[in-house]
Amino acid sequence: MSTFRILAADKLAQEGLDYITKQDDCELVNKPGLTEEEYAELIQDCDAMIVRSGIKVTAKILENPGKLKVIARAGVGVDNIDLAAATEKGILVVNTAAASTITTAEHAFALMMSLMRNIGPAYKGMTEGKWDRNKYTGRQLMGKTLGVVGFGRIGQTMAERALAFGMDVVAYDPFINAETMMDGRVKMFNNFEDILPLIDIISFHVPLNDATRGILSAKTYPKCKDGLYVVNAARGGVVDEADLLEALDSGKVAAAAMDVFTSEPPTADDPLRNHPRVLITPHLGASTKEAQQAVSVDAADNCMTYLRGEGIVGAVNAGNLKINLSPVQEKYVDLSNRMAKLLSPMITRGIAEVTIELAGKSLAAGLSMIERTALVGLFEHHLTDPVNIINVNQVAEARGIKVKTVTTDDDKATGLTIEVTGPAGAVDDETNADDKTRRIVGRVYDDLKPRIVEINGYHMDMIPEGPMILLLNEDKPGMIGLVGSTFGSENVNIADMTISRRGNTAMMVFKVDSEPTTAQLETIKTKEGILKTASVQLAEA
């Protein structure tokens, strides 16, 4: 029987270490705190490596990985692992996202309960010698309507607990194509503003991206009931903090509980720290003894499952999936991801169906990889749950998203088309209420360079690479000059641009020298005639 050597390169909970040593086919190498050079040498004789956040697994460490087959992150974030280097070397990277689901949801629920019963200020008053029973009369949860924003694992776990407390639950998740969830007990919405008039309490469980940044703000508060309770244990920036303070002072928001902040830690003089109706905690969502034990054990177990050939759990990258494709087929796989990433920020109202059309009999062997890679590009920016080419089809199925792939045999007209259709009644393009379909067309020519030839009916010819900005604007004189001067004033240097006109609108696609900041994009959005903006960072082609 083979013996697998498992390297613990970070300090793990003792339960995780004990779990490894109890396995007959595993040997524990417990070596936290080594140098980059020492790990680069040590991994060559190890089958698996387990890390937390205390080590950076760099390309240098992975340059000659030897026997290393899998890296497990005891936790969720894998920013400290060079995924590109691991994938290039055929090393699977897994995480333990599910292990902290209950802990994170419980913390959000605890914040909600504490908020409704004034636990924070009542405790503070008691420590100051006060006895303010009448001042801290609270509200019960039963009969209240909770709005859950983001209905992945954590959002669903939050909803389960709320239902058990007799609450009504509605949820917003544009990437679940279903009218209800949880056996009909949770009504689903794909338009965020539609849930706001219905709810008494709102809790966030989404990643931070262009679609979720400041989703609760001065713009959306008018849709809410007066006296809304706000809970954010997801990501700082999802709730606009300045607008939240104004809403608290006006009474639009009764109280707020925050575990995450735009800047962490918040400054000592941040008004959120001392507002009488704000309950704050220092990003404790996943911080329980049970969760830390669970992520250590799960990380070890995920490694063993893979090493024993029993399957893949918690995959974050493509691992050692080997597919023999021709150079042209490989280029179309790469093109599919670039196309999907360009389309993804334009999708704000959810997905009901994805149609991928591949023209050219010679491309058929790459069909599965092209489909999966395109879906990853579409989904990864919008979901908190890990998504990769191994699990992306299951992710789509679980969310009720139909995936249809169409092939044609005409090798004279090779090309790739991706169409995304939103749910019934959803509108992506605010300039056209009947337009709920997003479409992008790409080609790979004899030079093997990827090209985009159409976006939403706007025809063009450009290589998608590097930092890019897409603008939809009114087609009227002076727009090119306006955009150029605005970019100049914001120190955004244009490397290349493409313009296409359709009807009374035009699309400008820019390649720029560096990825624009949120503030720079916001400045551009405010200019008259600019209808939409999106920013995408792509690899060099």
C-alpha cells in the first residue's frame, strides 16, 4: 500500500493533524514557518500540501514540484496560492469553503438577533452602571420578513434558521433561475429593488464586485420601508457606508450590524464605530473553534480523497485534467473564456439560459472544454461559491440555468458564439426594455490570435487582452472627444480603441495601460451621454 506524505505548511488545528496521523496510508510532515527555498525543496518528496493564510505558495516554490499533486487551503480564500503556476504543473488546488458555512451564517444570524433586541447598547449601558429597560425595547423576529441577498450556501443556511424562527424569507440572486427555493418557502427575485418594499430586515451574502458594490445605497433606500434593519457579514463595500450613516440619522434605517468594512480595520475615528444604532464586530464570520477545526480536517480529507483516486472535493482550479487538443482547439478554449469575461459584467439581471454555438467540425473535440471554460468566465465574478471547469456544470444545474451547446460542421466558417438570456421579465440593457439577451461572437484566424467580431450586435474586430473598458453611449457628436478628455483628466492612457454604431447608440471598446480604479470609472459614468460602463482585466493573448 502506498504511503502519502502530507505537508502541513501552516499551523493547523490539532484535530486536523491528528486526523492525518490516524490514516494508515498517510505520513504527516508538520513543518510550518519555513522559508520559500525550504518549501521548494521539501514539496518535491510530498504528495500533498496544506496551507492556511500564513504562507504564500509562489511560482518559485512550485517550479520543481516533484511528487506534489494537490494543495489544500484550510479555508476559503486562495489568494496566497499561485493558481496559474499550480495549474501549469498539473497540481490540483482545493479549498474548504463548505466548512465555515454554518459558522458564517450563525454569526450573521447572531448579529440580526442582537440588533433586533438592542443587545449591544444594552450591554454597554449595563457596564456603565445604567438600567435602561424602557430605552432598549426590542423587536421579535417571528412574523418579520427577511431579505437574503445572495442565495448560495451561506445565504440558504441563513434562510433555514430564519424560517425556523417563524420569519418570512424572500431572496435576491440573479443567478438562480427559479421562482421559489426550499420547497417553495422562499420566493426568489432576480431584481434587487423588487425585494426592498417587502422586507423588514436585509442580510447580505454576496461577493464584492461591480454589480454588488454599494448595492444598498442612497439610490435604493427610497424603495425600502422606513425602519429597515441592515446586516452585513459578507464583504465591506456591499453596503455604502456613508449612505448608511445618513439613512440611520434620517430613520430610514432603524439599526445596522456590520462585521465587514470597506477598509479593514476601520479607522479609530470611523463614525460607524461609535454610532448608537450600529453593532459592529471585527470580521468574525468564520472565527469559531469548530470552524477552524473543520477546515483543517476537511483540508486533509480533501487531499486524501484525491490522492486515493476517490474523486475531487472543493476544486478551485483545473487540477491535472489532461485533454489532448489541437493548437486551434486550445485557442478556442482560451477565446471562450475571454468572450465570457467580456460579457459577464453586462449581465446584471440574472441568467436563465446559456447557448454556445460552435461552428466548425474540426473544433468538435474541444466542445466540452470550450463550454465549461465559457461558463466559468460567465459565473465566477458573480458567485461566492467556488466555480471552476470541474464543477461549473453542476453549479449551473443547481441554479436552474439551462446550458445548450450547438455545433455545425461547416469548417469554412469556424467561430464561436455565446448567448446569455435573462429570466422572464428581466432586462439587462436599460436602454432597451425588450432586450434581455446578451451575445458575443469570436473567431480565431490563421495567426492563432483570438478576436471579438461582435458584441450585442455591435460589429468590430479586436483582440481581447489586457485591461479593457467597454462604454455604451448615445451616438451623437462629441462623444469621442468627451471620453478621450475624461480619460486624460483621470490619467487613463488609451492604448487602442474600437467603435461600433447601432441605431442611436454606439459601443466603444478601449484597451488601456492599466486597470482603471473604481473612482475613475465612476467619473466616466457621470458624463452626459454615457449609458453604461464595464471594466475587464484579461491576460495577454
